[in-house]
Amino acid sequence: KVKKRVNDVVVYVGNLDSSVTEKQLQRLFSHCGYILNIKMATVNKSDKNSKAFAHVKIKRNRKSAEQDTAAQALALDGTELEGRTIKVQISDLKAKSKKSKKAKAVPEQSLTQKKKKNALKYLQEWKTNRIAWKFRKVSQAYLLAHCYDRTIIDKDQFKILLQYIQGLKGASMDRATKTAEKIVEDYETQENEGGKKKGKLKYKRAIRILSILA
């Protein structure tokens, strides 16, 4: 591996034909400076017509400002190679790497909170602004999956959800019915522990949902 130096330029070359070789790219960028490294990749290797791209690392030419490596490389943007108009950009791999790592580091808890927020907003819009409201399968699935959890869907929100459930059809209605029936069955058949049964709130909510879907 070639160590990156301060005066190295990394060029992204896109919209390449999959038949383009490293030697062709080396010839194309040779006037920009000494080619240190070329990394090529194909979007879909099983498809002969798939586009390819490459990263070309060039040692910066320091003879004069007019011969700046980056400027010369960018001048090749729009050049035709093997029947395709290529795209040439200066690539900041380090910045992209940091951005990628930052995205991966987003806590799972934050993603869960975002799903909850979006689902409750979806439900509220359905209630208050039906004209602007748009069906979102993901939000509906979240609401149906968490409708028995009062820490996510409180008493008032559950009342709105009961109204929403009246409009369920097809597979969504079948799944919601089966889930409610299972909760009722589990509650009614469980043995008392210390005179109390677990899941009373879930049971009550399931009964109300079944009264609507039945």
C-alpha cells in the first residue's frame, strides 16, 4: 500500500464502462502527475452493462500553478472513454470515511426514538389533518406492534388508534386480530401468581381492539 502524502491527489472517476482497464486510466491521467495507485470497482459484476468507477491517486505536480494536478484532472470531466462520458471529481476519502463512521455510531436508542416520533406524528396527522395525511406502512406497523405498551402509546393516543384500527383491511387486519386474540388467550389461561395475573393492561387493550375488528 502506498502511504498518503500531503501532496497526493485522489480523483474519483465515475460512469466508466466495465471494460475500462487500469492501463487506460493510467494513460488518461498520466499528464497530471505520477500515478501512485488505481482502485477500480464495478457496481454489478454480473451485469456486463453495469457502470464502473475508480479512485486514482496521483502525486501532485509542483512545476507551476498552471500545471496543478487537481486542475488538470478536473479538466478531464466530461471526457469520452469507451463510449461513455466519464465523471471526474476530487475525492475526499478521509472525510467520507469519518462521515460513514459517524453514521454507524448513531445509538440504537436514537433510531428507536425517531421511529416512535414518526409513528405518533403519523397517527396525529391522521386524526387532525386527513387531507395532508399520507399512508405510511412503516408507521402503521410500528403502531400496531406497540399498541399494547402504554410507555409508547398512552391512553389518549390509544383512543385515536382505536379509531384508526377501524379502517384496517386485509393482512393488516388479520395480523392485528390474531395478535389481540393471542393476548386474550394467554391472559385468560395463565395461572394466578399471588392472586394477580400479569398483563392486565394488554388484556384490556386487546379486548377493545377485538371489539372493533370482530
